[in-house]
Amino acid sequence: MDAFWLALAFFLGLLFRYLGLPSLVGYLAAGFVLNALGQEGSELLERIAHAGVLLLLFSVGLKLRIKSLTRPEVWGGGVLHLAVSGVLLGLGLLATLMLPLGQALLLATTLGFSSTVLAAKSLEEKAELRAFHGRVAIGILIIQDLAALLLMTVAGVGAPSPWALLVLGLPLLQPLVMKLLDWSGHDELLVLYGLALALVVGGLGFEHLGLSSELGALLLGVLLSNHSRAVELSKALWSLKEVLLVGFFLQIGLEGWPSLATLGGALLLALLLPLKAALFFFILVAFRLRARTAFLTALALASYSEFALIVVKFMVGNGQLGSEWLVLLALTVALSFAIAAPLNRFAHVLYERFEHRLARFERPDHHPDEQPVSLGSTQILILGMGHAGTSAYDFLKKRQHVPGPHKVRMVSGIDSDLVKVERHLHEGRRVVYADAEDPGFWHRLRLDGLKAVVLAMPDPEAKNIATRQLRRHGFEGVIGAISSYPEEAEALKAAGADMTFLAFNEVGVGLAEHVWEALEKRASRRG
């Protein structure tokens, strides 16, 4: 039977991907199909799902910076949204369902939480965890997790042990945790070390202290976020994490098959998602974030949290709610995933379409991280300063000293990851912090003197948007882009790119050139 579950999840995931939707929607559908066939969740599936969530949050922690939580837009936006949505939705539940005041407010507050799993997975797939809107979204989710811990204690779901204060000493373990990562090498020991930190230390360890295992996995990841091999550890766990997360989405679908009344209630709650996203948007704009950042952050948070299922299970067990509420919330969470996942996939395209309407809500004084960017006398601009972008920058920098008609006077880089920018500045490169996917960025950028642009961002959609914006604003210079697949290269050329380079092909050609040069040098020495 387990083989049938896996096969069904695979084929439905493949079908939904073919239809242009995220494969996780197919996994949710597989869960509902299995439930309709009389299947039920098992303890093994629950453990697999839980392990997948812990590994996901551990990976998020590896890319997180704690100082981002201290920003007003993060803690202020998170708390304000919970307060406003909790009161408004609580009054609605009180009036329509005649629930007691305490139960209505508790249920409403849980519906104010957003799914950490969905948001983190969507941002990770688009390589936007360290973009400004990604950092704001993850920061707000952590604030929600802390609020959830407090809420669970108040509701009686669980109270932390007095030993939980030991968590305050976690930073003291950072040198040891980092040293063990150095000793773990690059093979299976590295994967085992990540699993031990996420599942054992962060998961079981925090559970024994009466704290959230999800919070524990995330904080253990944060301890290693400044390590030079944090990205390598995240990549080593990537495939295992993705497979285990299939169990999480199957489990959501297996919670129960809805009646017509339950389906109607879930649809009604799903219709509130645009209001939830709109509230996030206006709160973040009030904190001086630009419309695009607020929009992308709001879409990332436009879902219901799996935490709601935990609270409702507790309330059903205590007799405060009927069992139909558990099915209702399971379907509501699943629907929110099915709606939010494709919206997040096309978030940049959606903002482009509605930019003129959304931008008018911006405040005239922008957030310090979103001020206009000056490129000075830059002639060649590199967008995305990862490995490929850095290599391109260093090569072009050397051309500054080579005489000829195409001598490069100035090369600059742009990246939306503030940590990368700081590292490049420290190493002597001219790199500025900005989000090149932002249409507003191109409105504020002077293209005078710019001769060529190199697109080295990881997200295909981001490269397409940047190419279209450049051509739309009259740029007639050369646009070169790195691509991973032939179809991606064709889309970039259709958008206006002059040339594309398939990454793996170019690696092979480059290696062959070096080998050929080495052979020629040996032959010349022998001759």
C-alpha cells in the first residue's frame, strides 16, 4: 500500500506540474484521493511529515540572520497583523457561529498565522529567502511561531518546562556546533550531522523542554548561519527534505473527506485569504516598505498555518469543538496551500500587472533598505553575484587593464542578498544592494553609459523580468544571460536577451579549453 501512495503522489504531482501548478498541490490532492478510498494516516507517515518540516525549518535557519528579527517592520508588522486579524475574525466567528468569546478569539488568532512550510518552500524554490521581502516574511513567521508558543501555553495545549530557560544559553554552544561542522567533511557525515541537529537536538531536545520542535530546528540552523559551509549543508539535505515533505502534504489531505457543509465553510474561509494578504500589504506599506516588497511578502504569507490543526485537535479533544471542525480546518489549510502556491510562483508577474495600482499606496519616505541605487559610471552591470556572477565580475575587472577598443572602465554588481553584498564589498568588489526584479528599480535607474548587462540570477522568472524591463526602458546594449535549460534560453531570447549560455555546457567547454591549453604547453616544451 505504501508503494501505491508514493505512485499516486508522483503521478498527481507530475500532472499538476504539467498544468503549471506546483507539485505540492498534487500531493495534497493525492491525500484527499487516498482518504476517499478509505485510507487513513499512520504513525509512520506522521513521523516522516514531521521530519520533513523540521529539515525545512533547519534549512531556513541556515539562511537566516537573527538581527533581521529586530526590525520594526518584522516584529511590529507581525504583532499588529495578529492583533487586528484576531479581533476582526474573532468578532465574525462570535456573531455567525455563536461560539464563546474565548474560543472565538483563540480560533481567530490561529487563523491569523501563516504557513511556515509553504512560505519557506516557495521562497526557497525561487532563491528568495535572503531577498529583502524573503527576510521580512521569514522574520514575521518566526514572530508568529513565538506567539504560537505563548498561545499554546495560555490555551493549555502545553506549557514549557522550567528547564526551557536553558535555551537562552544556546549561543554558548555555537563554537562547538561550528567546529563539528568543520570536522564532518563533505560526504555522508555531513548529512548525518544535519539530521542530528535538526531532528534530535532541535526537534526532540526542544520537545523535552516543552517547546516547539519546529522552533528548535530553526534556531539550530541559525547557529550555523554564519558558517562558510552553511550553504553546502543546506544543499546536502535538500533532496532528503523534499522527499520527506511529500509526507507532510499527504498527511494534510488525509485528515478527512469533507461533507458539503464542511466544504462550504472551507471555501468561505479561503475567500478571506485576499483580505489577510491585503492587511499584510497595508501594514507593511505603513512601515515604509515599497509596494513591491509589501506585495511579495503579503503573498508569501497568504495562507493558513498547519498550527491551526494543532489547536483545533486540542479543542476537539477537550470537547470545546465538534470533530467536524478538524476536517474543516484540514480542508481550509489544504485549500489555502492550493491557492497560495501558484500565486507565489507567479508573484513577480502579478506585481508587474498591478504595479500602477499598488505603487500609489507607497509612503514618500522609503525604508533605508529600499533607497534608490546609484551606479555612477558603470559600463557593465552584473545582476546576481553568486558563483557565476562573481566569476564574470572578476574576469571583466581584469579587462580594465587590457588596452583596446573594448576596454572596460567600470564594472558593478547588484544582489538582493545583503550578506553577499557585504562579503563582496569586504573583498574589494563594487557591489550594491538592490532587487533587480523590482520594476521600480528600473524606473529609478539611469541607463546612460551602460553598455552591457549580465544576468546571473538563479530564478528564470527574475531574468525574464529584468530583460523585459531593460528593453522597455530603452536599453540598446548587450544582454547576456546564464540559463539552465534550453527552454529557459529560448524564453530569455524572446524577452530580448542577445545571448544565453547553458551553464553545464559552458562548464564542459571551459574545462576542455583548459585541457587543450595544457596539452599545447606540454607539446611546446617538448618541441
